Amino acid sequence: MEMFEGLEKICKVYRMESYAYDETPVPVRPKAAEFVVVKPRNSSEVSEILKFANERRIPVFVRGGGTGLSGGSIPTRKGIVISTERMKEIVIDRGNRVAFCQAGVTLEELSSSAERHGLSFPPRPGAEGATVGGMIATNAGGVRALKFGVMRNYVLGLEVVLADGRILKLGGKTLKNSSGYSLLHLLIGSEGTLAVITGANIRLLPPLRDMTMIAIPFRSAEDAINFALDTFLQMTPMAMEFMEDRAVRIGEEVSGTRWVSKEGGAHILAIFERKEEAEEASEIAFRHGAIDVFLPSPREQRELLELRGKIYLGLKDRIIEILDACVPPAQIPEYLRGSEELAKKYGIDMITYGHLGDGNIHQHPLLFDGWERVYPRFRKELLRLAVSFGGVISGEHGIGVLKREELREFYPEQYGLMLEIKKIFDPNMILNPDRIF
């Protein structure tokens, strides 16, 4: 391919079709264009690749673990895919509770390294194969965001490469930083459109206490959500996961683990740092009509978390896409009622689960014949509904290639400013084109 001639002088070039797609559901994912893959080891090599691409205006796409759900790493134009899989350096500064990680370090690798040094990295976005670079690019959250926050709360410093090849180091190892504009935070959640993240200083915490889990079946989603909202007024759990009954049964199928009860229309999986909190939450649950409250053993806790984590795997081939709108927690009941009304209006069946503590609801519209005719209108109305309650169109998966139209339509002034910023960082518009813009 003529446009890539000379790239092999910088680093080895691969042609690998397995790098074409991520975990985005097939019905909505865009078709991958022609591409080559490069696998740099450090920011200097990334710099040379970007200089090459920028001079020739070749689109560049960045790929981490390939776990994204919004098409963020799919090469939608003829171009170069930068895989961070060889960028694996981890250096733990135990005294300052900071880990320097290259962008290709996975969640599992970071967590294990922190634990070996008597520390912890609390966020759990869901996929252990997700990379540090990808988690920062989407500002990933996960089940523990309720108590421990999202990636933005853990990034103290960044090493990035701009489109023209300049290498920047932003922030440092300090929790406080009032030194001018925070370019660091501008890049977190920018989905690779402003710069390529090559490394980060990640804040670590002391070891987490032993977890206490309770699993609770309720007769209705309303009872389950009201229990959660009441609990949040008394304490902050590590996690508060909601699953409608069909989601639980799909998790059972895929994981091989049986849920704690065959009864109930909605279920809660809650995790606490202290046993006393779990006991108090159990009392609250019964006041809200819980069918029962189960305290799983450590082994059962792992199995139930696996069940919850595999629901998407069981749904992936049955759905149009996974939506991740986020609304204020107190508005979840109204949002779900509105969602049901819209689903009936358009004849769409959805399976729902999500993170109650931060209002991040994962809704899975199921495939049906002729979905292409009605689904786009339903989807736009559903996302608009979330915004009407003070919510946002994506809580953790990112805009990617799938929600660009809604971003532009629902937030026109913000979109305009974002585009101006994009043109300052990347005037030739080569970095992750078709994402956000």
C-alpha cells in the first residue's frame, strides 16, 4: 500500500484482521476499512509514527485491549492502527502510592502489581483485559465507582504524544495541582482524539478491607431501587448492582452459577467494606419488601460476581447494542418508567441492569426483524429522556462512533467548543477520526 511506504523504517508493520473490531455489538458497529498495525514499545516510537502519519495526513487509530463497546478502536478509514500491547512497563512508587504504567498495561496487571506491593487499585470497569490507556481515554468507571470514583480520580500525570509527534508530560505524582489549565483532565475521556496516551501516573490506595456481600431478590424493580436510594442516605457501599430477573438468568446460563433465588423480578448485588454496613443494609432491604437477604461465602461471592460480569457475554449476540445512559440516582425510577413507555411505543424489548449508585443504566434492546426501521428513533428518544432528567448520554462507554449525532444535537454549544479544541491539538484531524466528531 503506497500510502504506508516508509512506515516499516520506523517499526515493523503488520497486517492483522483480528485488530479490525472491538466488543461493539455487530448490528451497530461500523465496517472496518483497510489498515496496517504497528506495535510501538515507547513514546519515542509513537512520536515517529505520528510524525509520519501527520505529514501524509494518514488517519491513526489507537487500540488497547479491544474491550470497547462504542467502536472506539475500529479503523473506519484507511489508516494506521497503533496497538499498545507491547507498552507494558509498570513502576510502583510505594512511598507515594503511585504506579507509573505504560498505556498497554491491563487492569489485571496493574491490580496484581499493586497488590504485590501492599497497595490496591480499586476501579473495576468490567473487563480485566482493558488497558490503562483505554480506561483513561474513556474515563472508565465500573461497579466500584459509587465509592471509589472513576479513572479521572486516579490519574495524577500523563505522558502523551501529540499529532505532530511532540511528547508532553502533564501533571506529576501529586494529588493537588493548581498550576494553570488542567490539560491532564482535558485528555482524560477524550477517546484518543487529542493525543495518544503512552503512559500515566496512577494513584493507588491502601489495601481494601475484606468485602461483605449481600444478594437480595425483590418482587419489583421499584422496590429494589427504593431500597438502594434509602441505603445511600445511610452509607456508601462499594457497589450496588441492579439486575432485572432476565439478566440474572442469562448470567446463570453463561457462568454456570445459580443465583441465590428463583423468585423475584429484580435483584440487587451489594458490596460493603464493613460487615456492620451489610447488616444495616439488610434491615433496610426487608423494610422495602425484600423476599430474602443472602450473605454468600467468599467462594460464592466470587461466583456471583462472575455471574454478574458475564451477563453481557450472554446477551452480546441477541442485542442491537448496549446503551449506557447515566441519570441522577434519585431519577432512576422515573427514567426506567419512561424507558418502558418508549419501548412499548416502538415495540422494542429491552433487558436492563446497571450501577444504581451512580445512575449508570445498561439497557440492551433485543434484536427483532425490521429493527432498522424503528430503532434509531427509539434510541434518540431514549437518550433525550436521560438528558431531560439531568443525565448524560454515556456514563462510561464513551461517545465513540455510535453517539456522535446525539452529542452534536443535544449539546451544540459544548460540541462546538470541543471541535475548536480538537483542531488546536490535531489540525490535520488524523487522530481517531469519526470518534466524537
